[in-house]
Amino acid sequence: MAGKKTLEERIEVTKQLLKEDLNTVRAGRANPALLDKIQVEYYGVRTPLKAIANISVPDPRTLLISPFDPKSVGSIEKAINEANIGINPSNDGKVIRLAIPQLTEERRKELVKQIKRYGEESKVAIRNLRRDFNDDLKKQEKAGEITEDDMKRELDETQKKIDKAIKDIDAIIDEKHKELMEV
């Protein structure tokens, strides 16, 4: 069945997107992925921050942004403020420093809610994949392309893959939860 492979591929894409979303949630230590979704207005064009600057981690609590074009420091600083990541940038005219503050208990709880929401969205996407694949199987059975026994076997296999994917998503969320709750 050609559908099996695409189901697995789509599940992997969903899990990868979840991981990318979770990387943008700050966990109290410096991580360049925190800035992945920031877009900077650069000569009239929205440009990803990492395309116009080098991002380094000089110590566990600091991100250092070195723009390739020193004139873009102001617009990078503005984009970081607009991104509302909870960190105030400071610049010396050449580079921007982001001091990652220790997370408060209240902020940790907000971030846990956020990662759980990301996890729930991923589970919904996985369940939608199941519905789509089950509908396709039922159509194939009605059209006589597969037997009823084949359809039932495929439905069971699809359900097993979906159950495993949901467990994987829960594990990814639990791992990020532990990272957030580290003091």
C-alpha cells in the first residue's frame, strides 16, 4: 500500500514541526533556536534573523548577535522586541546581547501551558491524518480496490501507527517539560 509510507512520512513531519516549535520556547538557558522565527525588516524585505547575522552563545545565559551589516543593528533590535520573547536586547552599536534571565515559577507555568498547547495541536494533526487515511481506505474498499479484510487490517495498522505517534509526541512534550522545570 502506497498510503502507509506517506502516513509515516506525514507523522514524522508533524513531530519535526513540534520539535521546531518547542525549540523557540526559552528554557532558561541560551539557545540560538530561540531566535529562529524572528523576521527582521531589512531593506524593505522581511528576512530571517539568522540570514543577516551570526548568532553565538558566549556563555550559558547569553546570546550574542553579530549582524553582517552593522547598519542593521537597530532593525534587529526592533524585531527582537516585537517578537515578544521576554528578553530585552542591549546593543553597543556593533553587536546585540541577549541576557537570558532565570525563569520565574509563574513564567515556567505559562511556558508549560504553551508547550502542552503545541503538543495538543500536534496530536490533533496526527488524528486528522488518521481520519484522512481511514477515509481513503474505506473509499478503496467501496470501489472494490481492496477487500474488507484488507481494509480492516490496514485500519488496525494505521491505528497502531497513530497510537505510537501520540506516545512519541507525549515523550517530546515531557522532555521539554522537564527542561523547563530545571532550576
